Amino acid sequence: KAGVTQTPRYLIKTRGQQVTLSCSPISGHRSVSWYQQTPGQGLQFLFEYFSETQRNKGNFPGRFSGRQFSNSRSEMNVSTLELGDSALYLCASKRTNTEAFFGQGTRLTVV
Amino acid sequence: DAKTTQPPSMDCAEGRAANLPCNHSTISGNEYVYWYRQIHSQGPQYIIHGLKNNETNEMASLIITEDRKSSTLILPHATLRDTAVYYCIVSHSNDYKLSFGAGTTVTVRA
């Protein structure tokens, strides 16, 4: 079956712009989580959505937001981009009481 | 706030078994031990998980001590493609958040 799909794979944006990243979970998975990975901070949890509701959010500023659609696809948005937002953004999906599966990530570079 | 301790790095010879240790002394009774690996710039890949019994799948074996305070991931015949960062994570099965530590960087050498 198809895995977790993230688009786009690579993105270059300018400081101050905003960006939207997309994640299509594995069919049947209703939970979608987002993570940010940087060399300095490692993998950090951003937020998780289940049935179109955000259940929890990590310690990130309000510039980071997300949403989930009725088909479980999810998007995350970062507004007013800063250089420090350059990172690999990862999406993971899971069913209840099963392991999480990750997508290949979106590499965002802010210049 | 990762609840596991792993060595930062280890080398392994191609074709030999790689044994990756993980300490999780504060694990609670209903928390599982999960292993993921991340090959450079790709998304983490699920390997295996277990509660208290040893587990084996096509990728690896997981040995959990009787007191559950530590575990070992075994890659039976390491190949160059197994070079990656390996993460040991303890989590409830219905947790939506995985707390990643620094992991162990495994380098398989020819």
C-alpha cells in the first residue's frame, strides 16, 4: 500500500514569506503528526491532528499552524518565515495503537 | 524529554551482527520500546517494537531484559545500507507524539 506522501520534497523561500506543506497519510490512518528536524535541535514535535482536530501542539510559535481535512490529509503553514525555520519537516501517520509511519519529508530552505 | 539513553555512535563490519543498546530505566508497565532508523535526509523508518517479549521481523530482532530497563536491537547481518541513525523510543501504543533523542549513529564499514 502507498506510504505517507509529503509534497513538495524541496522548497526555497525568502524571509518574510509564508509556506504551506502537504501530507497525505496512509489510507485508514486518521492521526497525522508533524515534526521539525534541524541539526541543532534534532526531531521536535510540532502538532498532531486527529479527525480534523488538533489534539496537541509542541513548543513552537504561533507562526506555525496546521489543519486536517475530512480525508485525513493535513497541511502545515509557516508564516513570516525566518532563517531559523530552515529544516526538514516530517509528517507521520498512524492508526490507534499501532506504530507511526513517516513520510520522506519536505526540505525547506529560507534565504 | 527523551526517556532513553543510547551510545552516540558505533561502527560495525559489513556482514557481522550489529548490537545496539538502549537504556530506559524509567519505562512504565504499559510503555512499548520502539526502534526507528533514519538514513541521511530521509524520513525515519519504523523497524520494530516490543512490550516485554523478544521480537523478530524481517529487519531486526529486539531483545528486552526481564526488568524492561534496557533493550538491544540486533541487525543480524549488517550491510552498507544499514548505515543510519538509530532511535530507541519508549511510548504508549496510543501516543501520537514520539520523543526522539539523539540516537546512535551506526556506520557499517566494508
